[in-house]
Amino acid sequence: MRPFELPEFYMPYPARLNPNLERAREHSKAWAYEMDMIDVPQNGTAIWDERDFDAHDYALLCSYTHPDAPAPALDLVTDWYVWVFYFDDHFLELYKRTRDLTGAKAYLDRLREFMPVEGEITAEPENPVERGLADLWNRTIPAHSTTWRRRFVDSTRNLLEESLWELANINEGRVANPIEYIEMRRKVGGAPWSANLVEHAAGAEVPSAVAASRPLEVLRDTFADAVHLRNDLFSYEREVREEGELSNGVLVFEKFLGCSTQEAAESVNDLLTSRLHQFEHTALTELPALVVENGLDPKAQRDLMAYIKGLQDWQSGGHEWHLRSSRYMNEGMADSGPVLGGPKGIGVSASRIVPSLLATSGQRLRSFSHVPFATVDPWRPEIHQPFQLRMSPHLDVARENVVEWARRMGILDPVPGVWDEAKLRAYDLPLCAAGLHPDATPEELDLASGWLAWGTYGDDYYPRVFGRNPDLTPAKMCTARLKRFLPVGDEPTPAPTDALERGLADLWFRTADGMTPGHRRRLRTSLEVMLDAWVWELDNQRQNRVPDPVDYVEMRRRTFGADFTMDLCRLTKDHAVPDEVFRSRPFTSMENSAADYACLLNDLYSYQKEIQFEGEVHNAVLVVRNFLDCAEDRAKQVVADLMTARLHQFEHVLAVELPAMFTDFGLDSGARRAVLDYAEQLKHWMSGIHNWHEGCHRYSEADLHRHLAADLRLPTGPTGLGTSAARLRRLVPVP
């Protein structure tokens, strides 16, 4: 009996089949035999026999996902997929089933030797996985730029090495939380690796000028998430029931939401649909501006469009293959038409388009039909915060100093009138700084208070000054100018013309003085990310668009300035920690889980402020309410549960993953102490932020009426679908 019925999938593009399918089938089988992947036991276990290989039909997968690839390119791409699926099954039999973590690490470490960015492979392969990788590497790498090679090495290493994360969870019996799962599935699931092969099959590399931009990052991530969530739905029965896997999105949702397997499958499919909608939205609304702003030439534009088309082909083709491969739960699906008596068999995927569009139209419409300024319930669920609060003894002095500083910078000027002294004192940013930095000197606490005041002022300034204008150009110009006040070296800076520029110039000079260029560059990047995210919020607000939940969580870290404020914590000590530690999975997991805890906490406290008083669409409670189509109280509880899950993940990293990382990297006692000291600072960071939300006068209903009621009469807010009710509400006097 099936664990659930497969839901109605969103499939806006028909699948097409490459005419070179039979050639690829013949070639890939011969290659797999040559690499000893078929009928050759590994440690006494035969991974595949010929019947397995034929039933899986990886040539069909690649012919569907790369319908326009020339025959030689299709042969090579098919070999890559034969290799990656063989690796997955090989790793399962030899290491996951036996739970041999030590052997798995040694096995994966050797695979690095077969992926040089430059130079020859010198290691001798000892098993089919190594043999296949060496052959494929030599056939693929020479055709590509160094930039592409580095990206492909990174995605291949992630695909291989993060398998240890899955194995560790199996050993602990641990199911990931939803945010952790999505982030890790991108690495271990292989879709970013598939996106690299899309470039190869299309003969079109993503232009290096835009490869790291937000739109391309979102396109890659939405592609990856959709591929993985689709696979989770089809593979649940095999992975969870037969193989004992814990890394499956349906299982993750089932455990986190406390719902039935069928309900979890429907929620996973809703998230899959949302990610595809996000892909389309990004391609249509963000990509054109990116092309213009970066001055891409016609060839670069053609390459970019070929890449995006390739990602779309992969989605529709991958779905069609899942309907037919013997690896998955798909009985009766491949030949089922959209209606009784509809067309059946290969080539009828287009007949599923209209039903899928109709089935998912309600979800898309909800994202654009939020009615702003609706009255909400100020109730807030209980918040779990286990870390001890410590406060700086210099708080009272810092409170007076930040008011004087803000006055000198012009932040309290009547024009543009974003803040006055009463607001600044009520918001009490030094209270937050005193909890974040309990051991700071008076000068350090003043500086931290200034940064928090400037960032909060900027967060209020952008929607107040630019939110009334449907044209984003003034906001982008302001952002571009602000970035000029963040020199890494001796670059000249313009004369500041307003409070936002004046405050940033002052704070940067006081902070960057004495830093190494590397520290300055990292701090500058985190500020630039925050500034760009403020413009992203304006764009969504202009469209009255409730964000996709995954995009929201990832962008919320940026709009909140989490990376920046963490950098201030990280840079207060001379760590002497290798850079690769900062890029490691445990370290980034520790930071991201702490950041999400703080961001979601802010969303719970600011829900009434943002939804009822400011007409915002950027709040996790609203995002969850829109995604799950649930009641307000249920959405708040889900957000609180997600906060708690991220907090538990933070604690798990400290207790389990950091000690293992120390051993893996061979860190000395000084470096270990530095990382643990930083972890303690993150505890202060979370407890200090929680204490500030409890103690400041920015979020209670009485404070909102006192500070924001007059703003409701201003012509601000969204102008998109569903906002006419908000304009009617503005005509009603506020008590």
C-alpha cells in the first residue's frame, strides 16, 4: 500500500525527448560495464546488475532533461548521471547501511584527488566510483573556463562530502528541521551540480559578471529545491520505508508539522510549486534589470537565456522520468492523463499543463492578494530562550551618547522626519547593544549602539522615503551612493549629503580604522548585502507580493543585517582561525541557525507593527499564513516552533558538530578556543536581541499608536492587486 497519493504537480512546460536516446542508452551501458559498475561486487555486494541498470534508464532521464543536446554531449552527460546514481547506491550499501562514518570519511577524502581544477589526476582509481570520476573529469574539464571548473568542483564536492551529514543523522536518529533540510539538500541532493551540467549540455556558460548575483543565485536555488522536493515525493517509499533514510522532505514536514504523511506530501508539493513560481518571478522581474545594469553583450545574453531554458527543460524532463523510472513510487502515473479518457504514453506531458495550472492557481493568487493594514491579534506564543543574559555596565551612558550622536548626524532632523528624539529614546538601541556586547568598553558600546541605531533608522527610512514611489531608481541610486562610503583601501568617498550617508561615513571610519583589508572587505560585503536587501523589500512591497517562504527566510537574514552584526561580534577578537573553518558546514550552520532564531523572533514581536500599522508583506507569520493557508494563531505557533527548532540546531552544532570539526581540521587549542568564544558571543547575541524586544518601546500596541498612528495617513504602502481595501482604510481616522 502506498504511503500517500501523489499530489497534482505544477508543470507549466511540456517535456521533450532528445532524438539521440537510443545511442545514449547503448553508450552508457557500455561505459558502465567498462567502469565495473554492473555485475561487479563491491566488498562482497553487487551494487547493480544489468536488469537494475536497464530499469533505472538514466539515458531516458538525460534525454528528457537535455532534449536539445548534441549526441556527444548527451553521451557525456548521461555517463555523469550513471556515475552519480552509482555513487549514491555504492555509498548507501558500503557506508550508510553499515553506519561506517570513519570509512565514509576516508572514501570521500580520496575522491578529492580525482577533481583537480588545474593539472593532471595523479592518483590511481581503486573502485568504480573513482574510476568513473577520473574518466569523466578528463573528458569534461578541458572544455570549460577556470571559473566554471571551480563552480563544478564545489558542487561536486558538496554532493559527495555532505553525504556525511545524512549518515550522521542516520546514526543519531535525527530528522532535520525544514530550514536546515532545504539548505543541506541543495548540497547533498546534487541539483546545483546538475545546473552546472546544464551549462555543458547547452554549450553556454553563465557569464562570470553575473554568476554570483542574487537573480542567478535564486534561479539556481529554486531549480535545486524543486528538483529535490519532487524527488522526495517520488522516493519517499523507497528511501524512508526500505532504506531507513531520514533525509526526505515529506518526513521532515511530517515530523515538524505533526501531520499525516498525506498532508506532509501536500505541503511539500505546495513548497515545490512555490519554488517554481519563484523561479518564474525572478526570471521575469529581476533578470532584465540585471542584464541592463551589467551591460551584458548579445553573446552573454544568449548564453544566459540558453541556461535558463536548460533549467526549465530539466524540470519538465526530470518529472517525466520520475513517472517512468523503476527507482520510484509511480505505478500507473506515466500513463495517466489529466482527465478520464485523456491521452496516455510518451509525448503527452503537454496535456497535463492546463490541469496543473488550474490546480495551483489559488496558491499563486494568494501571494499577490494580501490586503494590507488589516487589524491583527497582538497575541504572541511563548518564546524559548535558554541563554543567560549579561548586560554591559555602560548602558546608561551609551543611551545619552547615541542621542547626541544621532543629533549630530541629522537623524533627528524634522526633514525627512523619520525619527525624532522621542522615538530614538523609546527604541533604546543601546539596550540591545549592551546585551550583544556585555564586555565592551564604553567606546565599543557607543560604536555598537551607533551601528544599531543607524541600521534601524535605515530600515525605517527606506519604506518611508522610497515606499511611495513605484519607481525603484531613487532607492537604487541611494544604495549605490551609500556603498561608496565603505572604502576598503584608499578609495575616495563623496561628501555626505544627508543623515543616512553622514552616519554611515562616521561609523565606517571609526570601525574600519585598524582592521586588515580582509576584515574590511568582509564587513563591507555584509553591509552591501543588507542595503541591497532593503531594495528587494521595496520591490516586493510595490507588487504587494508575499514572498516565497524559502526566499523569505534567506533574504530575512540580509534585511535584518544578521551577517553584519555577527561580523561585528566576530571581528572583536583576533581569532587566528583558518578561513576554511568559517566556510565549513558546522560554522555556517551555527551562524545561520542563530540568525534565523533572531529574525523569526523579531517577526513575532513586530507582526502587529508591520502588518496592521505599516501594511508590510515581509513578516514570517504572514508568509507562513499565506503558504499553509492557515489561521493567524496557527501561523504564529509554526514560526515559534521553527525558532525553537533552529535554537536546538544551534545547540546540536555546539555539542556534536564543532568537536568533530576541530578534529577534522586539526585545530590547535587557540583556534578551538576562538571558535568557542565566538559561539558564546552568539549566545549573547540571541539573548541580547530577545531582551531588547522585551524591553524597548517599539512593538507594543500602545507604542505603535504613539509612534506610528500618524504615519497611517501618509500615502505609503503597496499598490498591487488586493490593496484597494487598504486605501479605503486610510480614509478612516485613527483613534
